[in-house]
Amino acid sequence: MTGAGFTVWVTGPEMGPVQAIAEQIAAGIAARAWPVEPLGASTPGIEVLAGEAGERRVTFVAAALARHGVATVVSLPAAARAARERARTELGRMVEVYVRPAAGAAAPDYEPPDRPEVEITVPEAVPGAGAEQVLRTLEVLDMLPRREDRAYSEAEEREVIRRLKAFGYL
């Protein structure tokens, strides 16, 4: 079952945790039989581009895939907040995930997002909890169908909706 595509842009000052969380999210989307394509620094054609050129290429590819019902999971730090906002404008159906290191940012030029839909602090107390929170957020935003084998508490859903409204996304 597929519908409208979307993009999950995973960002943070350290590439290792960003890549690990992105892989977990992509696996969770794929487990629901939804077409998913991970895009990152190691993606052919993008690995040779740095900075804004790479970010623009990934945004273009993600938009093309989304038009065909594919979910893209982008794992590029995109240090400039403006670059990620430009991507959000071009992509439309995008969820930004900020992977925050518990010990503080390692890259001094990295600009954290102002209003990510999901924020994950690493290392996680419960491995995989952040990716699960992203999947739940995608469900609440009607980007990903709800899993039949899992019940949501009303409190969980209210909290996600409250946070998204506070950020102006709903």
C-alpha cells in the first residue's frame, strides 16, 4: 500500500548518530511495506558533492521520489539551518529529526533546527526509541499508515499533536 511520498530529514552535528538513527527509521518504514529510499553522503552521485550542492541534489531527488509515493530518509547534517528550511519548502511533506549529542555539539558551525518535529538525544536510554517516536509522528501526521498491531494511548497522541501545534505545523 502506498500513498503520497514524504521525506524524513535526519540532522545533527555528528554524522555517526545521524546515520544510525536514519537507518533505524528507514528500516521501520520498510517493515510496513512502504517504499523507502535512504539518501545520504554515501549515496552515489551525492558522495562527491559537499555542502549546499549536495543538499540541493538530495532535495531534488527526494522530491522526485515523493511524487511517486516513496518515503526518503535523508541523513545529511546540513549545517546551515537555512538550507534545511529551503529543503522543507521545496519538499512540502517533510519531518525534521534533530539528533542531539548528550555531550554537546561537536561541530561549532552546525546550526540546530529551531522547531524539529522530533528531537532525539543520543546515546538513547532505550535503543530505537527515537526511531519509534519518528514513526509515530509520521502516523499522527497521516504520512504513514498506523500499524494495526499496536495501540496508541490517547495521551501519546495528544502530546504529539500538542507539540506539532505549538510549532505551527498543524
